[in-house]
Amino acid sequence: MISTRINKTEKIADDLYVITETESVHCYLLIGEEKALLIDCGYGYEDIHPIIQSITTLPVILAVTHGDPDHALGAGHFGDLWIHPLDYGKLLMNDNPTVKSKMLTYRLNKMPRLKGAIEEDTYINTPISQKLNPHFLLNHDVIDLGGKHVEIFHTPGHSYGHIMFLEQETGRLFSGDQLTANNIWHFLSSDEQAAFSETFNSLKRLGEDRDRITALYPAHNKFPIGIEYLDDLIECFDHELKENYKEDVPFQSPIGEGYKHRYKTVDLIYSDERLADFLGHRIQR
């Protein structure tokens, strides 16, 4: 098992490893008897095949929770990619020099020690779409790794094609960006992120299977986290956000602005436009 300047590798269990790119996004490597599953692949600042090969010699399936740059642009190092069809277009939209340059500049500003570790021109100007062979995952599809079965849950919200991966034998749920101790972003436009009503419905459907879930493994921040992160977010959308949103504070980021809502384990970033659509009335603060 090896790590690099860009990617840190950690063993979670005999059958589960995490490769964390630029101290930001967790890419989980789940190992079955016949195959391994890599869940998310980061920005792709370097080819992580040598890291994977230091862990297992099994064939590896790459699947991503959604098409955001920090989760899926690394697919260019793999070719075959499993993704929900509603997010494949989002991935292709992000596969351009403008987005890659912006994301790389942001990351190097946060981690200047990585300057020189990334082949910047190659990364920015090499389109991954030319190498991709897409395959599509739908709700309740099952990936058989040999002695280990991973069920797909379509959870639109943070993106229309966001999916989670439930390992049926252990109840470990790989929850992407929709359930996390990190802030959950919902302030982008409606052509990128689903309405709150759709988010709420997908969470309630997931909640119907909560007894099958033993722990959550998000794509950012600490892991594992407990089922209370799901329960708290459902409560937030069910009534708490409506009752307390006027206390929220402004939030700004390099890609947009909105408001930050805190409730128990929930750290929700949203726009007034999205909230108004959910509540059915104009937002006044």
C-alpha cells in the first residue's frame, strides 16, 4: 500500500481502503473475492493505478457517485466508467480547460506544496471524454464483486444523477456528497441540482431502508458517520428548515453564494430561489 504527495492511502478494513486526493475527496476501494469496486476517482491529478495495484491485483470497476469534477474527472485514467445516466452529461460539461484550470488553481492555492507534483498543462488540456466508455447504473441495480454485493440507491438532490452504494453484506453505505459531515451544497442552478422536494423524497425513500445501514462513508470530511446524519437531514427538510431559516447566515464560495443552515448534524448550503420553490412562497429575511 503506497501513498503519494497527491493521494494518501489508508486501510479501513481488510476489504476496504480509502484513497484521499489532495486532503479533500475520499475514493473508496471495496474488495470482493473476484473484483474490486472503486467508488469515485477524484479530480484525476495523477493516475492512481499504481496505488490500487499496491493494494489488490483484482480487476477494478470504477463507479462514481455523481459527475462533479472532484468525483469523476479522474475517470480519464480508467476508460470504463459506471455512472447514473442523469449525471453523465454533467461530467462531460466539466471536462473542459476552463473548469479544470479553475479547479486546479483553487486547489494549488490551498495546497501550494503540490506545485510541481501535477502535470498542469497535460491535465488541463487533455479531454477525458475521448477515453471514456460509459456504462449506466440505475436505482437498485446490484454490482456483484464475488461474495460481496453492492446495491445502487438513486438519491437526486446535490445532483440529478447522484447515487449511493450500499454493501448488502455489511450495511456500509457510501453516501457521496448527499450525506456527509461536510457542508451539503444546494445553491447551484436548477439545471445542475434537483429541487428540495426531490431531495426530500429521495432521502425519505432511503430512510425506508435505514435498518439495513450500519455506517455511512461520505466523500468528504470524517468517516464513518452514523445513521443520525440521515435522520437529521430528513427532519430538516420535513419541518425544521421552514421554521428556522430566517436565522441563517450568508455563505460565499468561489463558485457561488447562498445561505448556511445548521441543524444538529446538518450543514446545508442553499439559495433563496431553491428555498422559495420548496416552501411555495417568496423568501423574506
